[in-house]
Amino acid sequence: MWWVALAVLLWGVGTAQGQDFQKSYALVVGVNDYAGIGLPTLANAEADARAVERYFRAQGYQVTALIGAQTATKRGAERAVREIGDRITDQDRFVFFFAGHGKARRQEGVDVAYLVVPGGRDANDAASLISTGDIVSYSRSLDRARHQLFIFDSCYAGLMGQFQTRAAGDRMQYDSEVFMARDLGTRRARQYLSAGGEDQEVLDNGPANLSWFTYFLLKGLEPGVVKQRTSGLITFSELASYVQTLSANPKHTPSFGSLAGHHGGEFLLYSTAQGTPQLARLPTITVKTLHDLGFLTRSDAPERVSASLDRMREPIDLLFQAWMQKDVALYLRQLARDVVQTGRLKGGAPYSRGFEEIARRRRGDFARLDRVDVLHYEVMYQGGDEREATFGARYSMDFFWQDGTITRERNINECYKVRKAADGSSWVIVRNDDYQRRICYQ
């Protein structure tokens, strides 16, 4: 079943009761019944929306719920965003959760993601489609909010991901939780988490009448599941790493990252134990059961892997950052000396390159380069352990050369294998399978 439970969370760092945010708003949209526009009925979308609504109400958010075919419309969502946008300030935050159908269209060589809602003549009517551009428009309408976080439980939501630069090896270290929360809460944040990539079904019929993605999302918000802090504090990156690690499988490969306008902030959530009323725990699914269901095909210790996930993917992020900064030295530092790069030439012939040949080619490319624009970028965890991990990447980029020519690459799929460096301080790329038909799963 093709469907989306898109959780677009546009919010500030901190929780309603614990941080320096004056007000917390939530708009929750979910719909099962699409008979009016000719799409199949969904099983869990409204249950997902209600479960998320309960969490945010318990956390002190002012929640507007548009659940069911009569209210979950594009016009209703736009009206709610306008009304909240009129009131929201840089001391507030906003959550938008959507659960329902989704689709993608290719426009000018680039895939565009859509949320599908009732209200139009059919599933192709603009009145039933909330596009990537519409989500950007919602975000801009709420730009006064200090933080915005988009979480997509969607087979196409990863298409909304954009690339943002990061500091190489430069991670903030905090002496106290209080200082961490205050510092991250002050910075602007624009982040996202998506359930799946191109042509992927979001797995339905998970525990507690939820989709699997929403189950992992809410399970990670229970006390002690993601992080052992007496305050119940959970950073978005910690939660996203948990969700990505636990739910990676051949049909459902989550990705997370930052969006345009991100300036180093971090959304902070709190566990269900800090809410009023406290919510009942969801059933616990054992690692053995997850393996039997096709999850966790490589990771035997997801609770340890998730804590390192950001470090694992760092060399991939820095590889793309090197293109944008025209820094060939930064590019080459991300590669192990025994790295192997494979792919196919335009004529179809396969190639395999080692470090020296990659270095020679890249020095020549960077010398001719004027600039690079990264139009779309997503990285999806595929599996791993504490020593190695595999990621799929999908991007669209424009390469502007000094001679005036432009190379446009669209919807390129790659696979990366990374390994912890010998000194344990960083991770490096040991294999890159370029120009793949689909994002890998290994």
C-alpha cells in the first residue's frame, strides 16, 4: 500500500514545559478515507495522527487536529498555518504532523514529492496536492519560529531533503545538560526525518495499530529508550538516529538531515514521563523479532549504533561539502587509502578505481570547477555495526565549469560503505558504488 504518514514538525528547540519557548503550537492532520478522489482507504493514518496528537497535548502544546476526510484538506491546513503564523513569534514553536497518502512526479528531470489530501476532483487535482513548494511556503509563513523540524513518514518525503554544510570534526561539547539545552535552543534549526526514499512503501500495520515508522518515533520518546537522562531530554538527532537504526530494512530506509535556513540549532523533546497525563507505553518489540521481520539485518546492537550514526555519515556529508567549497583536500581526507569506487561510464562500461586514480581525477575536476549547486540531497542508513556501516545517498547537483559549460546530474543513486578509522576518532569511506539504478540496501 502506497501511503504517507508525513510528520512535518516545524518547532523550536525545547519542550513546552522545559525551555525558553513561550508557546508551542501543533497542527495534526490525518486521513484514512480517500474514496472521494479514487485512492485506497488507509488503515493507520488517523491512528498515527491521534497518537501524535496525544503526545503533544500531554507535552503542553496547543493542538489543532484536522483528522478525517471532512477536515483534513489542503484548504484547512493552509488556513490553520495562516492563523498560527499570525500569532507565532521567535519565542514559539510549531508542529505540523500529516498522515495520509503521498506521491511523486518528475518535473524537468527532478522528482517532486506531494502529500495527497481530500478536497480535489481526483488525486491529480492541485486542490488535493500539497507540494514540496507548499511545505516551503508554510515554513516561510512561520519563519519567525526559531526552529523548524520536518519529519516525514513517507515513501517520497526524502525528496524534500536539501544539503546543509557542517563543520568537519567540529562538534560542540557541553559541560552540562542545562547549558546544552540553552545553547541549542538559541540557534535557529531547520531539520527533517523521512521514513523512506524513492519508490519505497512505508510499512503499515505495525504494533498498537500504528505504522512502523510512527511506532518507532513514539517508542523512542518513552523514558530511557533513546537516552538515559533524569530530565527526560531527547535531542532530535538522538531520536532520529534511533528511528533510522531500528527501522532500516529493504522497503523502509529512513533518512534525516537539515534544511535551508538551518543555523546549528537542535530540537529538544522530552519523554512521555514528562508529559501530563503520562501516556501508556507501547508494546516492546525484541531485537530477535525485528530481525525475523526483516529489520536490523546487519546491526545486532542498534542502541549502540544509533549513538554513532551522525559520526558514521559525516564523511559522506563532508564529501558533498567539499564540492561546494571547492576543497579537494577535504574531499580526499574522507577516503580510506584502500577505498574502491565502482560505477559505469556513460557508454555502459563498468569501472573500478582506487585512491590514487580517484585523487588524480578529482584534482583535475576541482581545478576546472567554478561552483557546485546541490539541489537535493538525502542519506539513508542501510545497516551496520560499531565498526562498519552502509548508507544509500541520492542527490541532484549542477556542476558549473570555468569554461562556461554546465553538467546537470539528476536523481543520482549511490552506495557508501564507511569504516571507523584506526585511531577511532573518525570514520572514512572504504567503498563508493556510483550511479546505481536504486539506492542500495545491504
